[in-house]
Amino acid sequence: MITGRFNAIIIKQMRFSGLFLKTQKEFPKDETAVNARLLIKANYVSKLMAGVFSLLPLGFRVSEKIKNIIREEMNVLGAEELFLPALHPRSSWDLTGRWQELAEIMYQFKDRGGRELGLGPTHEEIIAAVAAKSISSYKDLPRFVYQIQTKFRDEPRAKSGLLRGREFTMKDLYSFHADKNSLDKFYEEVKKAYVKIFSRCGLKTIIIEASGGAFSKEFSHEFMVVSSVGEDEIIFCGLCHFAQNTEIAKARASELCPACKAGKLEKLKAIEVGNIFKLGTKFSEPLGLVYKDKNGKSYPVIMGSYGIGVERMMAAIVEISHDDDGIIWPQSVAPFDAELIDLGEKKLSGEIYKTLVKAGVDVLYDDRDDSSAGEKFKDADLLGIPWRIVVSEKTARQEKAEIKKRNEKSVKLVSLSQLVKIMTSK
């Protein structure tokens, strides 16, 4: 329960006039991607340079909502959260040969002592070295750990707003197993958890087969959101849901599905929001990550790696959930549950605001005196908060408020008690 002075601070911070928030009048001229145009105009993010964005307070709130959903589902899997360094010595990466292999995308440099270092584009080498200090017996397996951490990649095509960045936040989960059956079982559990995560964030995903790339010789799986702005192309069967990345697909659009032999394949553009890999012993062997079985014989630990891009998810949500007026956030990740707009009736607006906050509703209170009703409505649509609550002279006479969902046109006039009931039954 929030009480006293802290409660007063929270209430003040949720007032539009007191927030670090000022929507832009125009779209950014150097951005063509919808997610960048809307997120920058609505002041969710600020662009520092190509592929590098600051998360401003509203953007940070959305990011934290996404992270919390991810955390909840990772914890259900039995994974423990940790945090690994972003600064890595070359020696760790030389053990797997990836210092040279990933040189084109890894930021590599020397410190003042001449030591070669890199900023982590991923953390397989580092987590394997850490795990080698904790795992020594079959009794220690399986184990699952994850982190939500900043990654750095010298992306040659830093574009499409937050969909392709040079500095970004990623959740990476790593699993450690004694045998392939254990890995296979957990891999399928992660698939289900990922679908649930994306669904909770308002994203409908297609699971596709893809190349393992620099991580694995086996097929990996990517989680795709169909979108006309997607940079990936997939082959998809609407009948049996067979799907592959066109990079590995042998069948083509309009051909019969190779899986069900009945449905016709179609080519779709999509945004990748997550991926999972069966790493095998690619990283455990060179890093000395081994365990002893019941007979004392040593074997390399079998690993899996599972990633989700946080800002990429945010961008994907905006790409598929917006209209001509602005963003339409799903309730689960919206920065606030509702936006309360005062049109000259501060007394009733203030009462409604305090009542909703006390009831546990996250409310952004537009209490600005120097903005017209039109400006406030325009900003509300741009920000995309799920519910809009309006208090005007007309509604105040009836001691009521006008409510409207961001993605609907219908408006209702409700009493304060009805309003609280609606806002707390979400």
C-alpha cells in the first residue's frame, strides 16, 4: 500500500504538467519507420544516432512492463536471473574462434594497457565460463539462468527505428543439460513460454525454422510477427502452420506445403521478435564446461540459448497496433492504464484522480492549463493509452466522467463508482 508522503510524490509524478514529457508537433524528418516516427513524436524515445535511442520515461515504463512479463514466464520455467558483464576480454572469444568470426558486428578495441576487449553482442562464451565454476556433476543438471541486459552490435544496416539497433536490450536465457533429451524437452517448454510472452504483449507470432547461423549446426527457431515492414521473408502454410525462413526454404510460394501436402504456401514479410538455439557442446567444450556422471566419467555440458529483443518487441507492437492518430498500446504493456483529461473542472478531476490512484489504477492526469481540449485529445490519441477519461463542465454537472477506449469510437458517461469498477476489472 502506498501512503503518506510517498503517495503524494507518486500522484505529482503522474500529472502531465510535471512529467518529463512534451510531444512533438511534427514527425521526425529522418525516419520512415512507423515505430520510430510515432515513438519519437510521442516522446517515448529520443534518437541519439542511427541505431541508438534513449528510452524516455514513458518508453521506459513500456519497456519495464515488457520485461516484467518476460521475467514472470522465465521464472515459471524455473530459470534464475543474473547479470553478466558487457565488457569482454578477447581471450574468452578466442577460445571459440568467434573473435574473428563476429569481427564485423562486434565492437572491438584496446584499453590503455593494450588489452584487446569487446562489447558483448551475445554472452554464450561468458555464461559458459561462469557455469564451469558452478557445474561439475550430473546432480547439478539441468540448470537455467537468464539475464536482461544491453547488447552492442556494429549493425551495418541500423534502420527501421527500434527494430534494428546498435545498442539494445535483450533477454537471453541459457540452459545446461546432461543429455540431448533433457535439452529437447526444455526447448519445447521455452517455445510455449515464448508464445505466451508474445501473446501477453499483444503479439501473434509464427514459429519458423531457420538457420542456426554462428550458434548451431541444427535448425534454430524464430518467432515472427507478420508485418509489411518486416525485413524477414517467410514461407508459411495456413493449413498446418508449417513455416520456414526463405533462407533455408526449398519450397516456394504457391507450391504445395511439404509438411501437410495439402495447403498452398504463401510468402510473407515478418518481424523477428525472438529466437531459440540448440547449442549442443559448441561453447561448453572450449570453455571447459564439463560434468561427471554417476561413474565419474566426464562429459561436456549440452547447452541451449534463447533470446528476446525488448525494444524490438516495443517497435513491433507499434508497427502492428496504431492508426493515423497514433499508437494503440495493449493494456498489458501500456505506460498507464488510463489518461484522465481535465477540461476546466479541476475539483472533480482531482477527486477522480486520487480515487483511481488509491484503487491501484495507473493514471496519467492531463492537468495542463495552457492546452486546449483539441490539443489534449490529439496528444491522448498519439500516446495511445488504453482508456481516455474526460471531465468537462457538461460531465461535472452530472458528477460523471466520459470514458472511451483508445481503439473504439463509442463513448460512455459513467459515475465515479462505475468508473472505478471499470478501471479495476481490467
